Amino acid sequence: MRRPSPYRDRGPLQVAMTPMIDVVFLLLIFFLWTASFQIVEYALPSSISPPSNVGSSAERELEIEDFEQIVVRITGEPGNLTYAVNERRTQELPEVREILGVLASIKNDVPLIIDPVEAVPVGQVIDVYDIGRVLNFQEIQFAVEPD
């Protein structure tokens, strides 16, 4: 006697799509919920701390006036650099830090524009940038030549 096969009377195989669509939507919701949509900050990290004598001699010499921007021009050659903060010339980076410290204590929401000549090493430009970040200038920009 022959036994009946369970596979003989079976119809065509059907896949239920509703549970698969539910799983896809749940995965989509999960990935959207866990994704972080933060704005990437393109600031350079620095570990420079302000010196203890910020603003000592620069406060007496600098007149308080209304200014719309602060321009730091860096000129010269790698061994002999000259800094000019709003047309006030100096040869030393600590003096630039003092002047910018006084200006930041007056008004730190104006743009600080760093304008180096082509021969200035990038490290010196980054030093001025770091000083601006430590002194909490809200907006630091680099000057470029128009094409």
C-alpha cells in the first residue's frame, strides 16, 4: 500500500509581503532615530592658554574706539615677521596677544581677519588663529586675494 505524500496536494508557494514591509519600515525608523544630524565643526583644535599678564601694557597705550573689524596683517620673512593689528605694528607675538586681549575685552563679536602674505609660514598664521580662539572671538576669517 502506498502512503500519501504531503507534498503532492500542496499549491504554489506564496510569500507574505506585509510582514517584510513592516520590518523594513521599523528598520528605517530605527536608523533615522539613532542617526545624529549635528553640524560638523571645522575648527582647529588648540591647547593654548592665555598668559597671566594679558592687557598689562597694551591697555594704557590703546585708545578705545568703535571698530567694525580687527585686521591682523602678517608680513615679512620667516625669520623676521611683522604683525600689524589694525595698523598698529609690532614684531612680537605676545604683544599681538595683549592687543587682541584688550580688543576682545571691549568687543569680541566683531570679525577677526587674519591677512598673511604668501611668504609667512602656516604655523605663524595658526598661532594668530589660536590666539583669536583663546580670546573668544566669535568670528575668525582669513583674507584671500581675489582671482
